[in-house]
Amino acid sequence: MRGIEFAGYSSPRPIQTEAIPSALEGHDILGLAQTGTGKTAAFALPILEELMARRRRGPSVLVLAPTRELASQINTEFTDLGQFTPIRSTTVYGGVSMNRQIKALQAKPQIVVACPGRLLDLYRQGAIDLSNVTTLVIDEADHMFDMGFLPDVRSIIGLVNPDRQTMLFSATMPKEIRQLADSELHNPKVVDLGNSKVVSTIQHELYPVSQRLKMPLLQFLLNDNNFYSAIVFTRTKHRALRTARQLKNAGFNAVALQGNMSQAQRDRAMKGFREGKFHILVATDIAARGIDVANISFVINFDFPNTPDAYIHRIGRTGRSEQTGRAFTFVTADDEGSVRALERKLGRKVNRCVLPDFADDEAQPATGGNQNGNNGQAGQKPESALEAAQQRLNQRSPRGRTRRPGKPNRNPSSHGGHQSTRSKRSRSRHRKHSSRVS
């Protein structure tokens, strides 16, 4: 109870009210609820209560998560809620020293929060015994049961105690994955609190935009007076790095988060974003699941999500814990089919905010919906929006200082200079080669 008070809970959330009693009774759980509704505490609290009663040493609880960031966050919640108990937990994931994790496991923590790949590596080395695991939790179960993770997850399920309690939690659960989940649960308590929907405190807006004007539009939106912090989602790792670099060149406090970064770099990025050192996190879908940062005012889909479920996970980073948030999604002409699929999933049209300076006829979806030409910015002249954003993009140095007069500007969104340099080097190598041949 002291841990609950420390974590800031004054009353249980709906997913907790529904799931905790059945979990305490030992039932399997399938928990489906919107993002930001307290699912982690819904399984962490009954686990801590049960461990207090039996006081075992060594791993008897295993929590599987798809990303390192989510595993670390789950472990933090266990630590916060259980800080006044003797229960100990540790994390196991790739990208960091395996020896350090082996040493942590030798201390026999009762709870292990793990990503599947590194967990299996440690098991094969004899660093962890999973046969005594009597409680298995699979968080973000829809993603953990897709084809990428499924072989490792099945291997781990075969290693834990067959007479176990299994709890699956997720914000979305496609029909095919639901059938697969049911095969791993025994007479489960199903807690379905509007999964595959989004919280009502989030305002959704679609922005038709030509591909070349995405960056000026992004800067225009980030200059909104209501902006505090934002996650900007891109489709690829390269674009995440490039977009973060362009924002920094324009004077914004931005940092990238993507899978090719080392764990130390990812930790620094998340720590800086949580502590307010960076106001903008530019990320791939690595940050779409489970990442909980307070007071994120905007989620911006720089690239349209691959699936409607991906959209739900992305925008769930704002509007958490009954707070308000805004979700902006950039839409090009190629995204029309995805827009229709998203609206079918949501069961309604999403408001279009058409800013004439940023969109052309080809970029505007053919579907209907409300249109707002000024994004609620009273008195904003359309022709000034692009000019202001483009000027900021082109006239800032990498450290946010105005460039010295007379110094040529390089457009960060253009790779012409790099291509020119490469072509010069190529011609030089060709001349040398020709000389050697002759």
C-alpha cells in the first residue's frame, strides 16, 4: 500500500479493478485495454502480493516485453510499487553487457523482465533456470505473438513450469492473434475494456501534405503555443536520424531513438526526453509500445503508420492517465488507402486540417471529413506559414545560432552537397585508376 501511494494511485483504474481480483485468485488473464490505462500495475500488484506470501528465492515470475525500453519501464514500475518489500527484480535484454546480467541473476531475484532473444541466450549458457517460473506475463501480446517473436516466445513457454499462471496484456488484439493467445491460456478471465480503440482525451487531426513539405509543416506545428513535448514517428531508422538532425539544425531540442543506436545511446535519449533536456523525440515504432512519459502534448506521425493498430499504439503515447493530448498525422497521396482503413478501425471520420501552403491537390485524401484551413490559428495567413517554417529551416546553424551573413546556407533536407562530393571523389578515383592502367 505504501508503494501504491508512492506511485501516485489514489483509486484503481478500470483495468486494475477488473484484473487484480482474478489474478490474485490465480486465474489466467487476457487483458485488453487502451494505452495509458494502468495495465502494468494491473499485473504487477497481484504478483508482488503473491510473492510476499510465499517468499521464494530465484526467478518465479517472468515478464516478456518486445523492446528494451518497455522492459526497463516495467522493471521500474515493479521497483516503485515493491520498494517497501523484500521482492527484487532485474532486466534481461540485448545491447548491454551479458556478464552484468549474469551477475544480477546470481543474486536470485524473484522477478525477471526480459526480451526473448537475450533470455534464451542466457538460458543456453546455464545462467538462468526457468523451470520454477510459475507466473508468466506477456506484455504487448499482439506484437509478441507476431511471426518475428513467435518462435522465441514458444521456446520460452516450453521452458517454464507447465502448471503456471499466464497473463497476456495488450492495447490491440487482432482476431488471428486472439486465437493464438487463447491456445496458451486456460479458462482465462477476459478483461476487454474497449481494446483497439483510442482514449477520448486525444484530439485527432490529419494533415494533407506534399512529401517535400513535411519538414516545414512539422516545424510549423511545433511552434504552436500549446506545444510542450512531442514524439515524432517515422517509418525508417534513417529518416528518424535525418529528421532529428534537421530539427536540431533549425533550433529545436530534438533527439533520435531507433534500433541501430547502441543501448547507451538509447538510454541517453530516453533519459534526456523524460527529464526535459530534449523536447522532441524522433523515433521509429520502437517507441510506440509501452513507453510512458508524462505530459507529452503532441504525437506526430511524420510517416503514416503501416497498420491501424500501429496508429493506436503510436498515439497512445499522449493523452495518458486521463490527460489530454493531440495526434497529428501527415497524409500524402499514397496514404489514401491507409486513411480509409484507419477510419474503418476507428468507426468514424478523422478531422482534416488543410493548410493550403503545405498541401497540394495530389496530397489530399479523397475521403470526406471535416476540414479546417487554419488549424485553429486565428489570424494566421496561409502564405506566412510556409515562409516562416522554411526560413527557420534554412537559416539556422547546427547549434541553433543564426548563420553569419554571407555564409551560404545548406538545406538540411537536400543531399545535393553530399552527392556532389561523392561524385568528385568518384571522378578522382577513376582518373587514378585510368592512369595506373595506362
